Amino acid sequence: MTTSAKTFPIWALLSLATNGILMLAVILLILQQQRLTAVFGSSPSQQTNTSQTVAPELGRHHQLNYQQWLDILKQEAQAATEKNPEHLSILVGDSISLWFPTELLPENRYWLNQAISGENSTGLLKRLDIFDSTKPEVIFVMIGINDLIRGESDEVILENLRQIIRYLRKTHPTAQIVVQSILPHGAEEATWEGRDKLLTIPNSRIRQLNEQLQRIAARRKAKYLDLYSLFANQQGNLRPELSTDGLHLSPAGYLVWRTALQIYTQSGGE
């Protein structure tokens, strides 16, 4: 357990941020040197994602409703509880976390994905008890973009984040709680079906909101993982090559995120 929040040391990747091609080349080189497996119950030297034991393979426009997703997540959490693996890491959030390719998650950990498409901070807060019985080593939280899209105020998002951290800290006292920054969007270059809503949210607002999230994490003895800097171009918008539609991530985007998570876990969260 940490006593204070620290911003993730992204100097290695930031040094490459001005050259997207070079950055992706380095990431691909890292990937070539690693095994990309996903078998639940394998040894710690192999990557694991508990969701593969339960969740059906679904396309991005799946037909499951919110309650059906909750039922699936409950089953996955129960499977993780029964298995009780070492180095359990949990992802919680919305569709950006939900669609993290299993084979791209960092190795040497067991991954439980508890994200739901379209989730906002209020919904996440209400369902944190689903994985109460698990024993995670790290819990990665990314939430807030759907709140902004729906017109929620910064104050509500920040208060929900405070309560999320408070709940996770109380329920999982030995786990590291990692607040991940809200990602920028593609602005005028976005092609997402809700593009008009994105255009009402300046990326400068997201950046300022992230600064407040970082301060809350520090006060609540959580870690803060700065992903915004890795995904933003010089204009502060989501890099087109890292996104499919200006909101969701492309495979290249998940490679960048994977590398950030990998450096974080290998550094022990320092």
C-alpha cells in the first residue's frame, strides 16, 4: 500500500511522443520479444485474463443490455475469487477498457476486466461490490468520458471518483488503486456517431479535469497514471493513428496503453 500518489514516470515514452512512427516501432519491438498468451489458470509467467472463461466473443455493437453485462461480470469475478490467483489486476471503466485486447494486456499478471460499454462514474460506483470477494494486487480505474458526453458536471465526476477510491480502499486495503487519466478525443477529426457531443467538450477541459483527478488521487493515497500525454498530439487532440473513430482506440492505441501499463507494473508503481 502506498502512502502518497505519484505521477507515472512516462519520460521514456514522452521522449518519443513527437515521433509517432518511432514510438510505435519501439512498442512493436517490445511486443516481438514477449509471449502473447491468454490462458486462465496458467503459470504467472503467462498472461491471463479471467474474462475468457465466461464472456462470449462479442463485436463492438453487441446486443447485451446493462443487466446482462452485470451478470457476466459477476460470473467472471466469482471465477477470479475461486481461482484466487497471485498478481491479480482488475480493469474497471467503460468501453475503452472493455475492448482492451486480451492478448495485449501485460504478461506476468492475471487480468480481470470489469468494464462495461457506455459506463459513467455513477454507474461504476454503484457496481463496485461485484468484485468485493476478489483479492487484487492492483485496480486500474478509467472513467469519466461518458459523463462528459452526457453533460455531467466536473463536480459530479470528481465527487464520484472520490467515492470510488474511498470504496476500493476500504474493500481492498492491500491493493494499489491506480487512477488513469481520461483520454482526449479526436475533435474535428472524429468520426464517432456522437461526434457533435464530443465537439462540445474541449480537450482543454479534459486536461484540467485530469489535473484535478491527480490531486484527488494524491489526497486519497492512490496512484495516478498519466495516459493523456501519450495519446494527445500537439493540438491536444487524440492522435488519429491511435484511434478508430476519435473516441475509441485502435490496435496501435492499445499497444501504447499496454506499454504504459507494462512500465508501470515493472517499476512497481513508482
